[in-house]
Amino acid sequence: MDEVDLAILEHLCKDSRMHSTEIATALDLATSTVHKRIEKMRETGIIKEFTVKVDTNEVGLNVTTFIGVNIEQSKRINIINRLKTIEDVLEVYELLEPYDLLLKVRTFDIHSLKENVLQLLGNMDGIKDSQSILTTKCHKEKSCVILKK
């Protein structure tokens, strides 16, 4: 990764559909150079995916919840793998304190939160306890930020 790769990523983070030609023009590079670098970053796993960000309220995903989970450490891998299969669980983080795991969950409503996530957590082997934090409004959410070194 060099400054050129970081500059390319900065443009893609703003708009993942930005064409290589646009990026090349902005960075004063050949389009082929930009294209090759993007492909190399995809092949090496630096770029995991190109995706779409939607207005969650417009599509009815009105409830965003962060759930702190304490687990039996001997069952950590199994629990994490199981959590990764739950569609409504968007992100899973390991923490130092005050929980073992932090989940970001997005659902249509409280009922689907209970049905699709909280009941599963309650029945999952190795989960000691959990605490839910329901959000009321999102003021900023970004999927990617590339800062200059």
C-alpha cells in the first residue's frame, strides 16, 4: 500500500461506483494504472466488496440496536460463528470491557429484534448475559474512511 493506493481507496470510499477513469483523472494517473491497482487490492483482500448504502428508514429497517454480550470464553469461536449467520446481525466485535462481544443489529421493529435476535441469543449455548441499547436516531454513519498518513 502506498499513497496512490490510499488515494484510490479514498475515492472509492466516497463512491464505490466511481469509474476508474474518473479516479485516474482526479489523481492524474492512467486509467489502466488505477484499474490494475483496484484489481490487485481486490485480489489481496484489501478491498473486500463493493456495496450499496441505503437509507434504512426508507426501506423500513427502523431499529438499530447495539448488544453487549458476555460469553463463556471456551465457547467463543462457536458463538462468534453462530452470530455471523444471523442476518440481522450486521457487525460483531470482540471487546476488552465491559462486554466480551458487541453486536450491531438492524431490524424492522422491536418484534423482529426479539424474534430474530434476542431469542436466539437467549437460547445460545455459552452466552452468559446480554444488554441491549436501542438507538433513537443516527446522526452519522460511515462504512469507510481513508485518512492520509
